Amino acid sequence: MPSPRLPLTLIVAATPSLGIGRAGTLPWPPLKSEMAYFARVTKRVPSSFLQGPKTVVSDPQNAIKEKQWLKNVVVMGRKTWESIPPRFRPLRGRVNVIVSGRGVLDGIAQVTDKGEGIAQEGRDEVLVFPSLERAVEGLEERRGENEGFVPARVFVIGGEMLYRAALAMAQTRYVLLTKVGREFECDAFFPVNLEGEEGKERGWERKGREELSAFVGEEVGEREREEVDGGVDFEFCLFER
């Protein structure tokens, strides 16, 4: 019997009009607590993932002994990868997967003619695939390996085209949305209003605060505020399909 498909979680911050980016970067000033939340959530491996038929560990330091370790995955498009300052990439503590049809990527040296490749910074692996579907297949194949990382949670982190492709896939189950409380000029947008008619027709349902806190593994408050650019409010939300 084939193993279940690997569920995907989209994680995104958006303005009231669903704006997510401008000129290849975030349209709002740095929201430090939101960025810290993103880092914690995408790194954290839930304890439930440690219970299973395989002996795996969440601490890569023990991987030499155990041969396998659990690690979350962040999946991004080429433009999103290249928008990350080189000193911050790959995103630490997570396997970075880049979806790109090109044979060459900024900062990635080992890419095959088919667009699949791997680079490695210590335990921070970078995988390159020509499509989101092929990336998911490659990660699912990892669950049958006897050595190396085993994917725990898989987060799609942008950009617009990759979000659109992920929303069309049946295994996309969750969206972690940060609702930015005011508008900023944007040229990239999240494809679906999850709380609107289209979102409801597609089966998306907003979950409560307790369910969000349980999903991300930490207590989440009602609303956050950063005192930048006159003050920016934002709210963390979880949607499930």
C-alpha cells in the first residue's frame, strides 16, 4: 500500500487586499516579532512526529549515530530564494527546497541539466527541483530512505506563483496566514481570499485560537503590534481544508 501523501502548509503574511510583496521584497517595514514567529514555527518539529515506525531524532547533532533525523522543509520559488540576503541563506535549521526551471541559481553550484540539484551547508541542505509536484515527490521519496533527513512538516513560503500551484494540489491542507492590519503598495498577491466566498467554496475554514496554538506549538495572542512606520498591527491565523 502506498504511503499517504505528504501534507503541505502554506505560510504567508498579507495585507487586507492580499498583497504579499513589492519589487521582489516585503512591502512593509521589518516586523521583527512576525519574522521571529515565522522562524520558530518553520523550524519546530512537533513531538508527535517523533512517534512512528522509524527511529529518527529531531537533533541533527545525533544524526551520525542515528543515521536519520527529522527536519522541517521550506519550499520557495527562485525569486523568493534570490530575495533572501545571501548571508541569511539557506534558512538555517530547515531543509531549503527551491522550485526553478532554470539550470543555474544564485548561490547554488550543483544543479543538473534536468534542474534537480543539491548543495549543502553543514546540515542545512538545499534541494532544487523543476516543479512543485516534483519537489513533493522527491520529499516523499525521502521517507523511504534509510539515511539522511526525514521531512517532518513542509512549508510553502512563496512567492505568488508557487502559492497558486500549491493551492491547486490536494495535499495542501493548511494555511498559516499573518493578517497585516493596513495596506501597503504591492505588486504580488495571495491568490485566494480564504475568508471570502471563493475560499469557502474551496473548503477553507478558519480555526480557533486554541487550534492555532496547538498547531504551531506555542501560545498565540489575539493581536500583535510593531511600532514601525506609524505602527503596524497584525494577527496570526490558521486555516484548514
